[in-house]
Amino acid sequence: MSGKRGYDVFSIGSLAGEALILRKGITRRDIPRVTEEYRKREGVRVGTVIGVNEDGIVGSEREGWHPGLPDAFAKPFIIIPWVQVLELLGRVPEGTTGKLLDADESPATRTIRVSDATYRAIAEEAVLPFRSTATRQQDGSWLVPIAGDTWERLQQHRLPGETDDDVVLRLISQYRGHKPN
């Protein structure tokens, strides 16, 4: 299934879904336990497990969710990242997810500078509850740490002469369905 352009989610029962969860070190039988632990720890109930992708387990709070519902895409999906899945199953040390989120910049992390308007647009489009890791600068801009693979994707989309702010805002505008200038 593709809800967003370029954002694939594989049914857990599909060959691609089955292969992915096995590659991540879990089985289909682990998923109900993960969603229950997630509900207990995060206070968010996964009503429907939609599938899996490279980000993690993808679900909806809505029981019986399917893409044909009139408002199927009105609310963001729940994504339980793979590291958190493993933590919920007790296969990595408690707090590993938080440590990764709180970690200082590592070689795999880059920093981009965006305007306040772009930063607000990023927060509005966040799929998970938004947790700021950026630092506001005196000029009103924001320094935002991003993963190395996200940096690489931005570079692939960057047009000649575009700043970090330009490329991020253009991609968000395209995602929202606005035509480029």
C-alpha cells in the first residue's frame, strides 16, 4: 500500500512484509505484544496494524482502518520505530529509543538551518508526536539535526542554488499538493 507518494507499507501477511519483519528480528506473533506494550508505555492504542516498512510498524488508532474509508488519511499514522519495537520486546536495553533520540550529533547526523516558517511546517507534517530536537538561533532560524540518510535524500532533491530552507519548504509544499513556482 502507498498512502503517501513514495511511502510504501507492506501487509504483514505479504511476502515483502514477512521478509521485512524477519530481517528486523521479530515474527508476526510478536506484533500484538508490541502494540500492547506500546499502549501501556506511550498511552496510545493501535486499533489497526496496517503493516510494516523500513521505519517500523505502521498502524492507526482507528479500529478497522482501511484505505477506503472516507477520512482514512485524516489523522497521522502511528509508527513504532524498529528500535522501539525491539525495546518493547526486551531485546535491547530499556531506554535505548530515548538515548538514540537524545544523542548528540554523531557522524551519521547532519544539521540543517531552516526558517521559523519552515520549522513550523515540519512540525505540522510530523507523523509521530512532534518532539523538537532543534535549537532556535538569535536570528529566528532553527538548527535542526537530521539523520545522515535524510541528509542524503535532501541532497538528491536539492536544486542548484537552493538553501536547506528552500529545499525543505519546497518538498513540504509538494507533499501538501501545491504546485512548484
